[in-house]
Amino acid sequence: MKHPPGTIRELRDSGYGSTPVKVEMERNLIRAMENGEELFPGIIGYQGAVIPQIVNAILSHHDIVFSANPEEYSRSGKIISQLKDRIGSEIRTHYPLTGEAGLKIIDQEAKVDVGTGLELKVPGFMRDIVEQITIEARKSPHVNHSSGVSARPAWMTWSKV
């Protein structure tokens, strides 16, 4: 069995060639699509809008910035043009479009294991209430709708319940 190179010289002599990250990402993405694999498993509620934007950005070798609140870039709500030139692609995220997606995010993100080995039982309707409160908060006139209410309050609240 041949040992891996131990020095830079041995590495060069082995014929190894580095691959830029963007090329490696493109290759991995194309392989996953050709094999019919789920792209970005564990990302809930973004299949119709955000994931296609990510795919296009990776295939275009763009630098990617994810933004739920693009007004943070400048006072006028526009991305600063010098920054945009460096970004390549801005992926606009959004809130869960359905209560069902919000509940899946709660289940995925909430940390409910207290590490005692005891099983914590909370009625399922309590989780539904936590998600519905978040949905209602997004509709409130007291919320800055350009900043909004993310999914974070729901799963953080559920972690505390």
C-alpha cells in the first residue's frame, strides 16, 4: 500500500492537482442532479424559489450572498454596487410559505433534548400554537415588514416550551 505524500515535493511529484472550490462545487452539483439526488437536504421550504437560484449561482461560478434583509446593505434598501460586483449572485430568502413548512423547521431546529435521558412530552397543539403566533406576528402592522419576523422565534420559543 502506497503511503500518502509527506512533503510538498512528494505531493507535486505524485501528479496531484488542486481544483478550485467553485469547480468542485459545480462538479458535485452536476453529479447530484444527474443521479437524481435531493439537492441541499434539510433545507425546508425553499425548493421552488431559493434552491433554483443557488443552483444557477453555483453553475455560474458566482460568489453567493444569502439575504433575508437586503436593506441592511444600504440606507436606500439597495445593495451597494461595489459590493454587488463582488457578490455575483444574491439569493433572496423568504419566510416559510406554509405553516407545515414552519412546523418542519421547528422540528429540525429546536433543541429539545435536555440531556437527562428523560423523554419530554408536550402536546402537539402547543407546537402548532407557537408557529401560528409567528405567522400572526408577520402580519402585524407593528412589525417592520422589510425586516420581518424570521422562523427563528418559532423554534427558539418551542425549545423553551
